Amino acid sequence: MTGLMPFHTLESDVHIITAIATGRKLKRKDYYPDSEDQDGKTDKLWFTFASCWETIPENRPNMDAIHKDLDQYLSEGFRTTISGT
């Protein structure tokens, strides 16, 4: 991951709120620029992130599902690095 804040290219909170309210989603390439992931673990993590942004609340995972996914990533040895740290 890049370590950048979501919607870092937008100038103000109003722009961010407008983007979200109109359905704009984060783009994977902006946060995982080197996302060539041979084992698919980055894909799994990004899928978990993206599922939380579903427009229809009923389609979003609950905290138990998110916790299960994150536990699975950690048990598989998945580690993410943030640029600059």
C-alpha cells in the first residue's frame, strides 16, 4: 500500500463527501501501484476493502466477516508495507 489517505487528490472535505455521495470509488492502482501479486493475497485484501464500499448497505460485510478475512490474511503470512515507514 502507498500510505496515502483515501481520496488524497481531492482538495477539501466537501470534495471528498461529494465524490462519495455520487458513487465515486477508490481506484486500486492509486493505492497498490505495484499490485502484481503472484499469490493473489493483495487481490483478497483489496476485495475486502472494496466490499465495504458497496452502495447498498446490505451487500457490505459485517464486522465478523471482515475480522475473519483479516485473520486469514495474517495466518497466511500476509504483511503489507506502507511506503515511507
